[in-house]
Amino acid sequence: MELLEICDTGLKEAKKLGAEETEIYAVSSKHLEVNIEKNDIQLARSQIEDGVGIRVFKDKGLGFASISDFGALKQGCQRAVELARQSPKDPYNKLPEPVEIKKVPNLYDPKSENFSTKLALEQTISMLETARSYDSRITVDRGMFQAEITQEAIINSSGVQVEETSSFFVYYIMGMAVDGKQVSSFAYEFDGVRFVDEIDVKKCANDFARKVIDSLGATKGESFKGQVILSPESVGSLVASAILFSVNANNLQKGMSRWKGKLGSQVASTSLTVEDNGLIPGGLGSSAFDREGIPPSPLTIIEQGKLNAYMYNTYTALKEKRSSTGHAAGGTSSVPGIGPTNFTIKGGETPKDELIKGVKQGVLVNRFAGFPNPLTGEFSGAVKGGWLMKNGKLAVPLCETLIQGNIYDLFTKISAISKERRKVMSSLLPWILIDDVSVTAG
């Protein structure tokens, strides 16, 4: 049975049981995965995973059930309707009306249908051997190659009816280098693509290997307050996470966001422009529709430092008499939340190497071990794979070094953004130079 047929069957079943509004979200995915552990290939597996999320409203009460077997659809609908009967009324429990959907190009590669476990194993072996042959001192702690074809469909009682097929290949490698008593910083490298011909595990492995070898001989740095350059990975941990928490309408409405009521206000340096666009052809976070079947609206979240937009799903939008921005997120196991699609920070005019040349004393943070408190903005964490910068050069690799501060304060102290950007999961992020950061040597 096709997914839309399954969704339609569920819709009719829930209506017979007394549901006033129903949404059926069905997913079927073919999944190949090969894992690396301790310099060796450990596990290869192939499986098909199915799931259905059933959301119903009865007298404005919400009921939700999740099943992993299409044959249990009737029982899932029964559970959801029964829960809805017992749930408190909420006037904002309403499903979205249908909106015109346009197909997003380059989300599915027909070649992915013939991508076998054997090919996944070959790619994983190539990634491991490339890293190990770069330098004998490298040890690969963990890694993975994953291929997936996913079919999704949503039908609701308001008339939404959408479906999409997508493919993606993701792979990562992580580990360290050991030279006698010297141990490098732990490093991690990731990539993800939509098409078979775009897979490049060797580049991923070489980038990882170079990082760990370069960080051998790390030493304690110096304590000072000065400039810090965040790598794209660190930007994801510190900058992107705080922004996404603060523009999530659910957090705003619960009073947890520092940016509540600040639309149009200057919240960051004028060099910072942030966008989210789920309609980018081939983007890892792209889709023609969100978790509720609504097309994602391209948003400029921050424009030259000014807060420009928040992210909404249908529930939070109704609370403010707005329209959803198409940022309903989640899977079949829970009701829709809110999340980004392709989150991007606009690149600047200065090449990354020029940013380094302009630093008299500072720290380059390749990875940051920690997360900011999204409520207060306070953060403190270890610099991983970092470098002490002196007089415009990378002087020595660092260990036992911390950075700390308040990320919301530091948004206003961004002094430059690199021209280059890198993919970090479904985000596209640059290197960012920030002034007046507290650096503490262990």
C-alpha cells in the first residue's frame, strides 16, 4: 500500500472513531549503515523502518499516538482518539489549511535505489584507510557511513495532502593522533550529500587526519581577554544554538527567550546576517513541506544585526494570530515542534587567513566542548583542537584552555566574518572573529 493510501485509511478510521480533526504523518525509509570502531569495521546493516504519527483533536483536546507497524493503524487511531477525549481543551489546537506546494529540486537521486550494502562498505573502508594511511600515528575511534531513501506523506482533515521522496548519504570520522606520550586533541569531520556522485569520503578523512596531526604537541596557553576566531563547527555550538533557541516561537511564548518582543531591535553586530531557507535545491535540510505539510518560508532571521523574524508552527502561530512560517519539525514519534531547515550565516568579505593575520593575540577554536545556557547566554567550555594566535600567525596548538562569557553580549562584539563557509550538518557557517572573550589557561 502506498503511503498516501495509508494516510487516507488512517484519516477515515479516526473520523469513524469520533475525531473532529485528524493528521496522519507516515514515513518509510530504507537504511544502510556501516560503522567503524577502534580502527576496524564493526557493523554493517540494512533495514526498512516504517512509522506513523497520528494526531487528532476532539472538543479541542489533543490526542497523539505513534506506531511502527502499518498494520496497527486502527489501534493507533483508537489510542489517539481516546487520549483526545481525556485531554483538556486548548483553543489553539487546530490543523493547518492546505497551501500550494512546489517541488524542491535535487532532493532525490534515482541511483540511490541501487546503492547496496557492499557499496556502503566500500566507502567506509576507503574512509578508514585514507585516514590511517595519512599518518601511522592516527587512530580512528569511531566513524560511520549511512545511506538512506525516505518517503514521507501527510494527510489531514483540512485538506492537506503531500508526499515526497528524498535520498541522502552522511558520513563522519572521529579520533586522535598518538605520538609516544603526546596525544592530539580529539577531532571530528562530517559531510552529507544527496547524490551518489557527490560522495567524497576521502576528503572527509584527509581533513580529519590533518586536524589531528596538526594538534600534536599541544600546550597550555595563556590567560587573557582578547580576540577569538570560532570555526564553523564552533559557530554551530555557540552562535547557531543560541539564535535558534531565541527565535523559536514556543520558547518566546513560554517567556524563555532573551529576544521576546525585540523584532526590529539590534541584537548583534551589523556584520551578522542569518537566514533559514528550506527550499534550497539539494539542501540537506530542504523539503517541499514541513512536519505539518506546510511549505517552509525562507526567513531572514537577523539582517545586519537586527532581529527580523521568529520561527512558527501552526500552534504557536495561532496564538499570535499569525501564519505558520513552515518550521514545524519532528518525526512520527511526537507532535510537531519547531526547528530549522537550512540554517545559514552570510559570509563576509574577508578570507579566513586574513582574519588570522589581523590578530595580535587570540585563540582559534576549532571545536568547543560545551553549550551556552540559552536562557542566560552564559557559557564556559574547553577549546578543542585550538591554536594560540600571535602576531597574525598560528603559534602553537592548545590544550587545557577554556573560553567563557555571555553569548548574547558577544553577538554585539563580532568584528568580522570570513568569506569562506563550511557545511555543518544542514547548516552553512563561516569563521567568526569576536572581540573581548575571556580565555583561561588550565
